[in-house]
Amino acid sequence: MNLFPLNILMAVAWAALMGQFNFPTLVAGYVIGFAALWVAQPLYGRPSGYFKRNWRIVRLVGFFLYDLVISSIDVVWDVITPWDLSKPSIVKMPLDAKTDAEILLVTNLISLTPGTLSIDVTEDRKYLLVHAMFAEDEDALIHRLKSGMERMVLEVFET
């Protein structure tokens, strides 16, 4: 049973009951519907991966926002100070992501983070070329990207 459409329906029903179809009301309805589905989980038998996936998505968004803030501070600091701290480099990062959706999400999240830009995925889809503004240690950069962004994206798509 796919619980996502049911959760969306519950969010819309909540907004209708509140008489306000705005983003905060829909989010509140989604959270309340999610809690109701979680409590009612024993009624539909087998445990659903829906709850785990939602938690992983929330973790990915939180991690991305944290990384976004830290990277923005690094870039701003490099711009406003009189000395140049950047060591730009193009890095060839091995990809564990296999599906189009996984690769798309990894590359876009890397590109949205200030100081990094996804350039290309190789033809065999095994490597991602990344331009990094702060790449003093390329191995450490690759490890940070793989153990952070890519790992969390892969967890979201796990079944």
C-alpha cells in the first residue's frame, strides 16, 4: 500500500477543515497525517518503508541546509577578506549512485552548494567531475562528498 497519496489526501483534508489552503496549513496537515498513519501502522499489517524514507528525506534536507550555510560562510569569507583562500581544482569523484534519479539528485545538490559545481558525468556513469573552490586536499574533498551528500541520497532511494 502506497501511503504517500493517502498522506497528501489527509493534508488537503486538514487544510479544507481549517479553511486555509496555504503552505503552513498543508505542512501541518501532512505532519498530522503522517503521525496518524504511523500510529495506525499495525492495522495494515506489514511495516512500510514510507516512514523510514520520510525520515531519510528530512535528514537529507537538514544536511543539505547545514552544508549550504557552512559553504556560504566559507565563500563569503573568501570574498570579503583581502587574501585568497581558495585552491580551485577539478576532481574526479567515483559514483556509487547508479540510477538516473540518484545521479541527478547528487549532482544537483553538489551544484547548489556554494563553492562546488558538478561539471559532467562520465559516459560510463562511474565518475562525476566536480569543480571545487576549496580543494586543498582532493582525497578529503571526495571523502566529504561521498560520505555526506552521496551517502544520504543513496539512503533515500534504498528500499
